[in-house]
Amino acid sequence: MARYPQSCVLKWTGYATSESSGNLSFDYTKGNLNMGAVISGTPIIGPACTITVRPMNFKLKAGGDSVALMIDGGNFDKTNLINVTPTSDYEGKQLNFAVSIIANAKSVLNARVGW
């Protein structure tokens, strides 16, 4: 199983590129697991971007195949939490995540995502 970093910077420059997605790993012990996302760049009024997290080798406790967090332009430079808690079957395992950002075509954004 691949070992990815625990954090990355996603970049949005008006359209999706290879820099607008990445892979992360985390060694999960137990309890709730929240990923953090801090956005910076050109804020807009209202929804600024969406960070999507997809489990690569586990199932989310909340169900579904991904978690998407819409971040408002007023929440730039603040830690936004994304609940990525796995089911209890994955205690003591390495979890792998695919993360991505999407935003308005007129936005230029950076997102630091991870732990």
C-alpha cells in the first residue's frame, strides 16, 4: 500500500489541473477523525470552493463514497474541519484519501489540506 504525505497544498487557478488534487495517508487509531482545510487566495462573496475527500481503502462511518465541504468566502485563513471518520473496522490501519478542490473560474485559491 502506498504511503502518501499527511498534508498537501491544492491549487485552483480557474480550472482543474494536476495541482488541484492529491493523495494523503493517515494512521488511524480510533475515535472521530477530522481533516483540516485552510483556504487562501481571492475570496468571493458566498460559496468560494468545495473540497472533496474520497476514501481510497476504507469506508466512511457516515456512509457514502465521499465527503464534500463547501467553504464560504468568509472562512478563508481559518481551519475548516472535514469529518472523515472511518467505520470501526479500520482501527489500527493506514487510511488513504484522494482530495480535490473546485471553485469559480475567476478564483485563484490555495488550500492546505490534511493533519
